[in-house]
Amino acid sequence: MHPHLHTKDNMACEEVMTALEECHARGFLWKSMGMCNDAKDQVTLCLRAERLKRTAKNREAAKAKREKIQKAWADIDANS
């Protein structure tokens, strides 16, 4: 399973997602015979790469926020 495809977080995968949708539009037999598996694998890899980028960005933001809070508590402890 994959998340909703067309969101602001997945704009870098737009081309790959369009290829998958075009493959699925060819019909049920095309999908059921595994003809879209390569396109699906590419979408999965692209979405994973985008998720890892977001995760790293969020981790850095959380680290900066945590450091700011720890500094504030250190200042409070030093002044008490």
C-alpha cells in the first residue's frame, strides 16, 4: 500500500505516478498480468525516498527545538 499519490509531499514523484496511472488505464488484464509491476516498484521507491527526506528534515527540526528547550531550561536553572 502507498499513501495518497497526488499530495504536496509527493510532487517529485509526479512523473512516475503518471506512468503508473497510464498503465492502470490500459485495463484490468494489463494490471492483472503484472504489466504494471515495474511502474509500481518505481512509485514505491520514489515515495520511500521522499518519505526519508521528510523524516530527516523533521528529525533536524525536532533536534533544534529540543536544543532550544534544553537551553531555556538550563537558563532557568542557572537563574533560580
